[in-house]
Amino acid sequence: MQIFDCETRKKWDSTVKDIKKLEGNDQVYICQNASYSPIFFISERDTIDKRIEFEDSGKFINFTTSIEDGVIIFV
């Protein structure tokens, strides 16, 4: 089970307003993440991230990086 799976993450991460996978597969994908405001004077956030996930020697590895608007990634 991957803790960063979109549906799973909504259950345990109270800062997530909405999260969805836009394209990709189970290990490399693009996701859109809308977060609630962490405190009253900071606005809600909407980000698009590139994620790479894999397991190595019993350890779960997750690389996440933001991508610029207009970038197209083929998986």
C-alpha cells in the first residue's frame, strides 16, 4: 500500500482539500493537489507535482517536485 496514493492520502492528511492523479502510472505520475489554508492569513494552495515512487530493499522512496505551468510530461 502506498501512503501517497490519492484516495489513501485524503484519509490521513487533513491539509488535503483535493488530490487527483492527472496522468501516469503507479510509479511515475503527475498529480494536482489542492491544500487547505494552514493558518488564517495564508491562502489555500493548488500545486501540480511530478512524483516518482518505488520500493528498494524494503524502503519506500518518494521523490516529489513541482513543475512549471505548460510543461508536458510523457510517461
